Amino acid sequence: MACAQVPLDEQQVTEKGPLGKEQTLPALHPARKEDRFFVPYKSPPEDGSPAEVVFDETLQRCLDSYLHHAPRGLDLATMPSSPAVADMQRCVHRAVFLTFLRMATHKESKESFLTPSVFGEIIYENFLFDIPKFLDLCVLFGKGNSQLLHKMIENIFTNQPSYYVDLDETVPTVLQIFDTIMDKCGLHCEGAAAMEPMKLNAHKQPTAMTMSQQDLVDLVLYLCDSTTTIQAFLDIFPAACSSFHSHGFLSRLVSFYESAVPDLEKAVRKRNFDATGLQEDLWKRLSHSCRKIVEMAQLLLHHTCLQPILEGDETRTSYLLQGVQSAWDSVGRRRPHSHSQYQGAAGGAAEAREPERGGEGLRGAEAMVDAPRKGNNESLLTCIRDLLPDLGEGFLLACLKEYHYNSELVINNILEDRLAPSLDQLDRAMPRPVVEPLPDVLNVRSNVFDDDEFDVFRRDQVDMSRIWKGRRGERQRVAERQAAHSGAESSLPVLRDGGGRGGPGAWREPEAYGLDDYDDEYDDTYDMGQVGANDTDGDSLLSRRPFTVPQILRKGNKPEFVEEEEEEEEPLQNNVNRDQFVQDPALLRERAEARRADMHQRKGFRPEPRPNNVVGQPKGQGQKQETVVDRRKKEASKGRGANHNRRNMADRKRNKGMIPS
């Protein structure tokens, strides 16, 4: 610290440098100099009429300097810390506004007034008002004085229509603002939105991530100031929307938002800044700029597209409202509740900006965004904590619940310190509340069989002897029947008839036949002989096929006589079996016709068309319907060919020299 006895030119001061390191400098070093703007103040004249301002150049310079250097709403750093200075600044602010309001009035009283045409010529020829001044007036005095400003600017444009021409010539300059920002970011508009061709060295321009920190700060401040000023002018003087819309301002605005804003947001989030709090301040200004861009688009759409329809045709208005309602219903969303029905041309915009009872109202595009559903909490928390990692999950959950789970609105209100009073009282590092585990379903269930002897959910051991399937004692009865049946079978002998003749071994026990040796894989394909009482005791092969001597080994080629048991022939059942090679022809034709009809049905066969019958029966006896139809067809198509064009064909042959003339 400097000592009071040391002269000022010899004092040394220790302070932090640009890199954060402490350094010692003389107290009068040029690096410690701070620029100050001293605005010469002169009390406004008592009259303040346009004629007096024309001849007082000092007053014009004073008013212009105030519009140029007066702090805007977001310039909190330039606000005076002393209450006395703040009160004086408010007085000057009010005096300047009243001066401009008096300058825009051509009639002060019944005795003191100017004709509208002369008034318009005075303010226009002497540059008392111009388009840049209108922009500054709207951004400086628009908050709280929008109706007076609207009446003042409307009066000036009404008495001097040349300002509309100036406004039309100013819009391209306003559009150049967005081109300048995109050019600084190394971007370029493509398609119809581009005002000029891309430069050859455009790819060498630095981007938002590579430019210097000071350039990025200046770019964000420039964007914030420009968007705030333009939005304030369009909001206070909606008649200017038609001039902006005629120059394609809306499409250029959308193209700029899609191209430049993501790059600027990425640069502000990921770059490292030297000063503490600079990143947060830039993010607030960038978010403010985005909101103003959306509000500008809403104003342009409302005053240039919707308002002419709403004021001119009720049928088209109802049609559009029904279309919007059906669009909401088709995506499964509920239309936001409004406090009143649509009132006037500006009802929609005013209702979107009207604050709700008990909290901050939705404004601009926020009023049109459907809040995400409650089941998406984890993704919303992740999105917010990526930007604000120092905040606790419990605090963020409370914010999401307060703002109906709209993450964008939560981020915006946290950055701008516009949280609800109930959220300001919470600890911002509050963790997520511990969720108690749900009780076991088995412990909370209710059943009529709870705590009985068969409750396996509460008992480890159950008497299985009291559990059976089917009727009680059924297994025991089945076992007893099987035992009785097996005992009866073992006591009975098995009789086997040896080909109708008795003999030794005719009676055999069941064990001799191996009844229990059943083989399921046994191949019985060639077992064609009879099995049972008619089996012979001899060779099984001879029982199925008699032995035959080959014909080459027979003596005298005499047929071998084999004694066989004569079997009685069964009588023929009918004549068909007796004479198979001659069948009834009618039956054969009927079968063939059935096969033919079946084949035609499978192949989609169509029978041949019926021959035409145009002769019919003798005259006077009537004709059949087929004859009448055939005659009608012949009459309709008889001129198509045949001999009905003989003359034409003869002329054709004669022209070719085929018939001598």
C-alpha cells in the first residue's frame, strides 16, 4: 500500500497484472489510466420545440452524445455505485426522453402549433430524427414507455413518409450485421441467403474457437447489442416489420441462427478465459441474443403473415386455428391453457409474454415449446450438468419441477439470476434426495392363505405327506389293482395250438415266451405270415412260401406237383370283378369329364365362345334371346371389315395399277 507522506509521483503500487501475477508499478504509470467520458450537461430549454432545436447545435450534440453513450439495460458494469449519481442519471434520462417527446410533437397547445407538413419537413431536412436515432430511442426508453414511443414514432412517420424510404434503405445495412458476424466466425451463407459471393481467402478466416479472446468478447457484445436494438424497434413500431420482411430478413435471420449461434455457443462453453466470471457473462449475453432473435422471428411472422389474415377474414382465421388445434392433437400434445380467448391482432404475442401467476412467464419461443415429460429426468440432468457442473442434482431437480421440466428455461433462468424466490432459498449444491427402496411385494401382499401350514413364502419346511395330486389314496388303490392283476396272470397257463394238432409242448408257461422281452426297435416289415394259433410247428419259411424245384432241374420238363390244401374260392361279388377289362363306357366318359373339368378349374380354362346364330327361326315364330343379342352385335360391327369397304379397296388397287382403267 502507498504511504500518505510519500508524494504521488514517487508512490509504488502493487497489483495483479493481465496474467494474474502481482507486479509493482508507479502510481502514475500510463498502464493504470482509465478512460472516462464526460458528457457536457445543459438543462433542456423551456420550449423544446423543433424550431428551437434546429438553431441550437449544442443541444443536438448533447442529445446525440447521450443516445450514443448512455448505458443499455445489460451494461451493469457501467451503472453508478453511488445512489446520488444514480438518482442524477435517472433525472437526466427522464429529461432527455421528454425532450425527444416534445420534439416529435407539432402541436403543443391551441395557440402554439405547426402544420403537419411543415413539421415533417423541419425534422427531416435538419436531421432531428433518423432511423439510427429511432433504434436507440427504442432500446433506451422502450421499457416502461412503449406506448409513448409508439405514438411518437408513428406520428413522425405519418407526417413525414420519407422515413419509410429511409427505413427501406437501412434494412440492407442491418442485414450486413449478421454477415459481418458470420465472416468473423469463418462462416458463409449459402444459397438464396447469401448477399455476395464467397471470397477466395474465406477459408483462412479464424473461427470462433481460434480467434483471440478479445475478438470473441467483442463479437458477442456486438451481437447482443444489435439483436436487442432491432427487437426493441420492431416491438415498439410493428409497421416496420413489412419493410424488414420485404428484404427477406426472416430467412436471413433463420440462416444466421442455424450457422453462427452453435459455433459461438461451443466457443463460449469450451474455451478457457482469463478473467473470472467472463465466461458466465458471455453465456448470459449469448442466451439473451438467442431469445431476441426468436422474438424477432415471432414479431415478423405475426405482423406480416398472421395479422392480415386475422383482421381481414374470419373464415380463414377459424380455418387456421382449427389446423393448429389438429396439429396439436395429431402429435399427442395438449394445447397450452390461455387466460383468455384471442383478443385483437396482438393478443397472441402479448399472451405469450404475460407472466403467469406465481412464477416467471414464458416469452418468445419459450411459450411455444412443449415441456419435456417427467420421465426424462436423467437426460435433462445430464444436459444441464454439462453446462453447470457445480450445481447439485437435488437443486436441479427442484428447478426442473418448478419450470415444468423445461431444461432450456432452467438454464436460462439460472444464468440470468431470474429464479423463482422459492428456488433462491435452496442450497445450490444440494444433492439428490435418497430414494427409499420399495418394500418387497411378498411382505406387503394380502392373501387368505397367509401364515397357514402350506405358506411356502414364510415357512422353510412343509409337511409333504399332506400334499398329493388327485384324489387322496388314489396311488395306493392303483398299486393294489396292479398287484392283483399280475397275480391272476401268473396263475393261468398259456395255451398254444400247434397248427390245430395237439402234441407235446402245447401247454407252456408265460416265461417261456419272454413276454417281458419286448423290443421296440424290431423290424417287422417282412413278417407277412400269420402269428397265433394257426402257426405250424415246422419251418417258418416253408409256412410262408412253399418249396419249389427250379425248372432247369426238373426231369422231363414235367411240372412239379405239390400237394396243397385246396381252398374254396370265394364267389365273385359282382360282374365288374369278373370282367375287369371291359367297363361301362358311360362310366368311363363320366370319369374323364370329371378329370377334364378338374384340370380346367385348376388352370383357369375358359370354354370356347358360343358360335353366333343370326339366322334364328322362321319369321313370325319369335326369336331366342341369343339370336337377338348376336344380331345386335353383328349390326354394331358389320362396318369394321369383310366386304363393306369394297369400293375403297378397289380404289386402292386401281391407284397402284393393279386394275386396268
